[in-house]
Amino acid sequence: MKRTNTGSEEFQINTLTEKINRLVGHFSFNKKDFHSKRGFLKMVSQRKKKLEYLKRKDFNKYLSIVDDLKTRK
């Protein structure tokens, strides 16, 4: 994936997934960090919306991203 095109859906989904994965590890040690959990839920929602948009726009790209990131079964 090219780092130059930061506006593409693929790049944004990839970045959000990396942040989400880091926060999952954070929450395993900090169970009462409710302030960060709000931001976490917003990121999950943003990623979901971007994936739905990409699914409508270009289904083949959607399948390749889901396969690469293993976000869905």
C-alpha cells in the first residue's frame, strides 16, 4: 500500500485498524479506562462506515482489504 495517497479509503481503513489493534492491547491492561474507550468506539464506527462505503463503491477492493486485514470472517 502506498503511503503517499493518505486520502484513499484503503489507507484510512488500514490506519484505523492499526490504531484499533493497539487500543485492544491497551484495554487488556487498563480495564477501567472509559475515556479512551469512547474514542475507541468512534474509531470502530468510522472504520465500519468506510468499509461499507468501499463495499458499495468497489467490491473487489473491499474483499482484498478485508482479506488482508482479517477484520471480518
